[in-house]
Amino acid sequence: MNAVGERLREERERLSLNQEAFGHLGGVNRNTQAKYEKAERNPDSAYLIGLSAAGVDLLYVLTGRRLPPPEESLGTDETELLNSFRKLTLADKAAVLRLTAALAETTGTTNS
């Protein structure tokens, strides 16, 4: 099994799907899905697009790197801070980064 095939299987298992159901997401049958997972065939773009629309992490499947977590996983205060930061000029962003780095050094690390 090659790396892409292994990662396809991992994503299928992460979504708790059998080969038939997972293959259906990409428009292929169970036999084709099995061949992808065993590296006997290479998936085409239509298949990958179908998987992506169903929530499969294609970055992981193709490269082995996971997508970063969505911003929804941030707390309300973190989201507000990030949204405000994105509106700043480059000079102001640099100042904020210096300030937060200095504050983190003096107060230690807390996760609250």
C-alpha cells in the first residue's frame, strides 16, 4: 500500500465508512475504492473533488499534512482578537506581536 492509499483508508475509517460508502462519495464502486487503497489504481480529480465535498481532508490524503483546525475552534475572545488583528496596518501588527511576545515572557504561559 502506498502513502496515498493508506491515508485514503485512514480518512475512510475516520469518517466511519466502509469502502462502498466512501467510494460512493467520490463516485466509484467498492472495488475501485479498494484498488485506490491498495495503490493498484490512482484516484482521478473527479473522485477527489467528491471526497473533498464530503469533508475528507484532501491535504492530508495527498501530502500527509492535516488542515489547520477551523477558526470555529477558537474561543470568542480569540476570534475577536484575530478579527481585530487582521484589520491592522503592517506596522501596527508588528507592534502587537512585539507587545504580546513581551507580555508572554513576563507573565509566563497560561492557557485560560
